[in-house]
Amino acid sequence: MYKLQLNPNDKTPKYKQIVRSITVDIERSVLRKNEQLPSISELSEEYYLARDTVEKAYRELKEHGYITAVQGKGFYVNGKEHNKMRILLIFNKLSSYKKLIYYAFLKVLGDKATVDLQIHHYNARIFEEIIDKNLGKYNYYVIMPHFFPETDKSLALKTIEKVPAEELVFLDKDLPEYTKSILSVYQDFENDIFDALESANDLLEKYQRIVLIFPSDGNYPREIVTGFRFFCINSHKEYTIKENAFDEILQPKTAYVVVEETDLAELIKKTRQANYIIGQDIGVVSFNETTLKELLEITVITTDFETMGRTAAALLLDKKQIKVKNPFYIIRRKSL
């Protein structure tokens, strides 16, 4: 007899747990096309469930096309051939870079999956609501676990732990506090910026001071600051960390590492007003590649967003639960 995966400690409604167990097993070919499922009475008796609970679960499975009812005979598996993988993608925000991930992710999945997108806006409470409303409805939950710096990590972690590990994927950021084995395609923000700046040491030698423009209200990973500070200390460079570029008085022999585009524009404007030359008097390094930065010949440190989306989708299709660090590199141009 088919064995349901029910967790008595899980607060998810029992009918949702039944739906999740059966859909996952169909996807993994534990249940095969045309295989007969236990009757409502059999499941009710085997797992001490109310008939209404099993009926509700079977009704939802029928609505989503996972099973079919044959009058007088029972319930049968339609088979995964007729059911696309269902994925809930939960981003922290929408941006041009997130769109690159999204479209690369969709392209690799092709017609093998349907993907729904929701945004938690760094808010752990909104994230909790999204998870609670959607548990048991998807085969996989692909999450970007970026939250407000002041967020209680235990709240976000408690919400994440509601999702079975075999259905969970971390994207863009890893969570060391989560110790179960899952699929994760992530940036290592602290080490990435250190390694990128270290690889540009020959270009940074002519600058006496390095300034990181890092807005505290931008919800960027604090690991960026840690990695930047570590590089400067290790390289014996004078350094400063500032909120924005608008109050900055430019000094020759200073290199700036800029996170936001508005600060990049302000630096370029001030450099021109002071008749300094970018790449000689003032150095500029910006986060994340764009076509405009390429045209302006701005040196960029960036992750490969399209590779992140492609890798996550390919590993998900292969059902691999491994952690993969996404490529991060520096594009050397005339601004440094």
C-alpha cells in the first residue's frame, strides 16, 4: 500500500500534507502513470484521518490534474508526463538584475515547469504569509533569503523550516544557519568582494585611499562591508565607508567602490566638475554590469546573474541537492 509522508509535528493542514506527499511522489516517479491510489476509506483508516480530509486532498489533486477518478474503480495517477513541475519563486525585490535571473531560469525550464513569482520586499512577515498561503501547492519553493538587517533571523528561519528540505532551493544568498541538505546557488558576498578587489590590486596601487559608498537603508548584504574592510586592512590601504556620494568632497588619488547607480552618477558628475580624470585622479568601481557602464568604460565587480538562473534551473531538473557558488568576477576598464 502507498505510504503517505505525514508529519504530526507539522502545523500544515493534513489535507495539504496529503497533497504535497502525492504530488512529490508523482514528480519523482514513486507513483507512476495509471497506478491506483488507496481509496478514501483506506487512507482514512490507515492514518486515522477524517474522510473529509482525504476527500478534500483528492479533490485538490484532481483539480490540478495530478489524479483522475474512475467511477466504480477509484483514483488513478495521471502521471508526471501530463503535469508540469510547479515552482514558486520568491524574490526579495524586482530589479533589472533579478529579471536576468528570472528569464534565464524560465528559459532552462522551458515547458517542463510552470513558475509563479512573488516578492517579499525583505519583510519576514510578508515572507511568512507567502509561505503559509502556498504550502503544499508547489513542488519546489525557490527563495531569495534577503531580509531587513534588523530582521529577527529566527523568524525567517522558522518560516523557511516549514518547507520540506527536498522542496527548498536557496537562490542568490545562502543561510549558514539552515543546516539541512538543499539545493543552493549563491553569492559569497564577503569573500567575493575581497577576491575581486584583490585581483585588481595592480590597478589600485596608484590610489592612496579607497571609499566604499554603501547606503545603510538599501538592504544590501552587510557582508559586502566586511569583505571590503578586510581587503583594505590586508592591503594596508586607508579606507572610509560612506552613506552616499552627494556630500563627498573629491580628493585625488582616491578610488570609490559604489553600490548604487545614483551614487555612481553623482561621482561621475563631480569628477567632471572638478576637472579630474577618471582612471587617473579618481578611480571608480561599480557593482553589477549594465550596458551603460560598458559604454562609459566603468570597471565593474559583478556576479553572473544569467548563470545563476540557468544553474538553479538545471540542477532542479536534475533533482540535485547541492550548494553551488555562483561565478563572481571583475571586469577591468578605464575607470580604474
